[in-house]
Amino acid sequence: MEFKAGVLVVMALCVSALTSSEDSCGQRPLVASPGMSRIVGGREAPEGAWPWQVSIQIQSRHHCGGTIVSNLGVLTATHCFYKYLKISRSLFRVVAGLHVLSAPGDQTQIRSISEVKMHEDYNGVSPDNDVTLVLLSSPFDFTGHIQPVCTPHNVTHEFILNFTHCFITGWGSRYYRGRLNNRLQEAEVELIDRRTCNLITWYDGFITENMICAGLESGASDSCQGDSGGPLQCYSEDEDRFYVVGVTSFGHMCGHPRRPGVYARTSRFADWLKTSQTASASAAHKLNTRLIPALLCAALMLLLNIHTVCQQ
Ligand code: 4AZ
């Protein structure tokens, strides 16, 4: 009897080892769901409100934003790396769990970069396909202050998620050519449909299917220099989770009417992201963290099974 209970416990453990994954995403352990109030312009984010936001730094100075998509992967903009290829990778670092740039606290984790996977079809002029996956040299330990965001599976998924609130976040400047913000800022924005964004008096046909516009027509809520690479994140009320819907890419200066921020549209890069993540060091890591326990479990079950058969 006791032996059979032991077999059951091992089987339960095996099932959980085989099915558990890093599926938990887009949730904020330290902050409640977004309220119904509208935010015009930026304000300081509550601490821990955006646990997937990172600061990508060169020689300890903030360079670009980024978004944690897995314990080894950070999504950012290609233009954050494209002109900096000559700078040694070792001078870059990724800082998570950060709120005040000048005062990283106990919650902060710092990682170096092992690989930068820029989108093969990045166009430096348009700038189409402005997405890059940064792979870390060692994984982040997820905590209340450090969490991965969810990513839409495809364009249809983006559509059916029926987002109620979208926010942009970053340490970028308050106005074009301004100084960085020392404290993480947030602003609520609206997604703007491509047709509107491509009107002659807006971006005049410049916006591709791989881009998404967000902001307010008045320009009162916008991203700016230093926010690049960071997330445009939207809340799904149905799922009670946040998704990274865009990567801060460009705009005609900052905060101008009918010139909203333009973001790389993540739903168009879901397959690219999957391929980039699997054909990498993270694949080896996942193999270690998931396959080995599964194999050990299988071996143990086999052993126990043989033992049970022998007892009968
Ligand atoms: C930039 O230069 C930048 N207003 C980022 C976002 C926007 C403009 C410029 C959008 O990093």
C-alpha cells in the first residue's frame, strides 16, 4: 500500500515536471490591475509596476529600454544595436528590477549579454522590422520585481485579446533632446489604427504592417528618446495579464499632434521570436532545466514499475 502511494507521488511529480513551464507571464505580483482612470502625459510609475521593463546600458549608462520575455531573453529595438556594432558586447549590460537609474536597489539583477539577434530584414531607413532579441549570459531569477511579459501568438491573437488599457514605460526624456528621467515613467496611450496613422496629415503612408502607432491625437502621451527598445504593453481584462504589443521604435520627435509614437508590432514577429529563442543558448538551458528532470523521472518510474511487477 505504502509502496503504491510512493509510486503515485512520483507519478504526480513527473507530470508536474513535464507540464510545468515558464507559462506564467504578464502578471504584476506587487501592483493591482489597471484602474479606469485616464492618464494624460507621463508620471512616475509605482515601484514594481512593470517587472518586465529593463534598462540596457553601455558602460553603466542607460542606452535603451527592453522587455523580459523569458529568463534568458530580452526583446528590444534593432536600432539600439545597429549603429553600435563596433562597441564591445562586454561594455553592455542588462539591468532588471530597476526603478531609479542612479540608485539600483536590492531588487536589481544585472546580466551581461551573450548574443544579440537582430532581425535579418531590419531596414535602417524605414525602419521596418525594428526588433532584436538579446540573450543573457545567465538567466534572471524571477521575483516580485522581475517577471516576463506575455507575447501575442499572432495577429489574430492580438485582435482577440481585446485590450482595454495600454501603457508605455521608460526612462526616456520628457521632450525631444531633453535629459533622461532618473525614475521610471509610465503613460497610458491608445492604439491608433494604421489607416489613421497613415493619413497625409499623420505619417503619410510610412507605417507598415510590422508597425503599430500608439499615443493620443493631441500628442499629450508619447514615448521619447531613451524609451527606445522598451515596451508598449497592453492589459487583457479577460486574461488579467499584460502583453507586449509593441517595441518602442521611432516617431517624428516627441509629443506632437498627429505624430504618435511608432512601435514594432510584436504579433508580426511571434514566429521570428520563437525561432530566435529556440535556436540559441536558451534552448540548451531549457534542455537542462526541463529534459533532465523529466528523464530522471522516467527512469525512476521505470524502476518503480519493475519493482511493482516483481512484487506481484
Ligand atoms: C528616439 O529617438 C525616439 N515619439 C523614440 C520614440 C519616439 C521618438 C524618438 C516617439 O528614441
